[in-house]
Amino acid sequence: MRTKTVRVLLVEDDDGDAVLVEALLEEANAPFVLSRAGTLAEAEQMLSDAECVLLDLGLPDSQGLTGLHRLLAKQNAPAILVLTGLDDEREGIDAVAAGAEDYLIKGKVDGELLLRGVRYAVERRRAEDAQRKLREAELIAAERARLERGLLPPPLLQNSDVDLEVRYQPGGQRMLLGGDFYDAVGLPDGTVHAIIGDVCGHGPDEAALGVCLRIAWRALVLAGEPAEKVLKTLDQVLVAERHGEGIFTTACMVTVSPDRRSARYFLAGHPEPLMMVGRQIVDLPKSKIGVPLGVLTDYAWTGVDVPLPSGWSLACYTDGLIEGRVPDDVDRLGVERLCEILGRHLQDGPNWMDSVIAEVTELNGGALDDDVAILLLKDGK
């Protein structure tokens, strides 16, 4: 099997020592491409093209371990083998402790030893990089799972005659955790509250803010605060906790009465819920979509009252479901076409969520850019 060529950068200001290294590599018939820098500054410019650096610790612009520290601080620094003199072995040991892969003593190394040293250094650095990336991936996965548990918790609807189904699909283009969240709580008097929200942006900061708002909402609802006050308080929490001045959140909050004959919903810059009875989509009363949370101070959100016929269901969703692309159209999918899709799938029965998400994704030509969350409340009587 052909041995892969290794790109080696020799950082050495002494011409005699440089010629010696070149001769040793030729002696070992080593598959190396050797380049040379006479100063540390030159080496820093050439570092990105090297897999292994042979570094002399005594350079015109760097003495001792200073040069090693500077090279190791570079992003994606290659493997580094330190070259020391006969009287400087202690310095070589210190260099390994500081992050060098190994050290070689000038005058005590032949071609084969140099060859093995370089190969060992390169493979060790590759193994270390692989381990580091694995640890980073594991940490990111653990943090993502923790944030998802906060964004998408188990609902508190024990012993309730309102059924709940939820779906969540992360945006596939970025594979970054977004700030979509939902929750549902049943109170002792039979009232059921639900919320779905979307923090603008993607990433851990947005997800953490979504968790904060979702927990605050649950605490306020369990404390019995009226819906109007809940939204005002969430607005205050958002402004206090957000990491940027322009960060806002859209939300839809629904309250189902204890007798299940009516509901009230509030919109804070969020898509209107969809109501279904049997296999039909029912028009809701015209409503004003209030401003998102975090946009205007002292804004008052008003609710819309909706009668609930027997066999009702209410679907709340985030805008990732309606912002997908449509073939041969510059516009996004939109609510009207979503209702057309939903209407067709309702004819096949009540379990429509997965098939609707699948069709919207297919129309988009692949994974949707934004996260999709759906919260479906249903008459369980």
C-alpha cells in the first residue's frame, strides 16, 4: 500500500542544521514534502499547509518555549516535534509537557528515528483531534437534549378530558436548535391552558430563552394569573433575559373552558390556530394579531372568544410549517395552501400531523429551513 506523503515544516535558522535534517529524511527515503522557515513569523504564515512542524527552540525572533506556545495557540495547529541541542534535553521534556507531541535531540537522531517521530506525531495529533471532536459532539448533544426537554416538556394534563398531541421537527438545513416551545396545563377547576411560541433566531441562546419563557408561562398559569397578565409578564421576562435588543418572540396562547363549550385565544405576532370539526376546517372569528413579545412596551393583548362544537380540535403551530418553498413559485407555502393540504389529509382520518409535515417537507424539496412545532388540542369526550 502506498504511504501517504506528509507535509513537514522545518522551523530552523541554522543552515547547517537544516541541511542535516534534509539529509536524514533523504537517508530514510521518507515520503515527505519539506518546506522551511527561518523565523517564527515565517512559520506562522506557512503553518496552515503543514501536518507536522519540526521546531527549533532557539530562533532569531523567539527563544525557549515562547515559539511553541504561539504555534499551539493557532487554530487547528498541526503536530509539533521540538528539536533541541545536546545540552537542552530538559527543555525538550518541558516542551512535551506544554503540548508538543515529542522532542528530538540534534546529533542523536538518524533518518529512521526522525521518520518514526514524524509519523507518530502526526497520527497522535489526528487521534487527539478525533477525540476532541467526539467530546465536543457529545457535549453539544447533551446540551441540546437538555434544552429540548425544557422547550418541549411533558404536559400537565392528567385526568383531563382534553386530549393533546404534539409534534416537533428541527430545521434540517442548519441542524441548530431553535427557540420553538410549547406547553399545556390543566387546572383543578377543569380549565386547560396551552401555549406555543417561537423565539426568533437559532442557536443555544435562543433555545435557552425559549426554555425561560416556557417555564415562566407554566408558573404563571399554575399561580392562576389571568391570560392578559400572563402575556404582559412574559413580555417583561423576555426583555430582561434576551441577549440582544432586537430579539422577539411570537406566541399563541389558548384557554379552553371547563365545560369545553368555548375557548379564548391570544395572538402575539403568531399564526392563528386552525379549528377542525370532524373532517372539516372551520373558520374562526376574525381576530387581530397582536405584536410579538419584546416589541412594544405596555402593549395590551386581547383575546378572541370561540364557541367549541362537539368533536372540536384546535391546532396551534409555529411558522416553520407555512414558510417552506413551493415548486415553481416565489412565494412561501402560506396558510391558505396549508389548509388545502390539511383538508385533504383530514379525509383520511384524525391522525394527520405526520402526513401534513411530510407533504410540506416534500413540497419544499427537502428539509425545512425552520423548526416546526404543532400542538393539537382535541375534545376527548
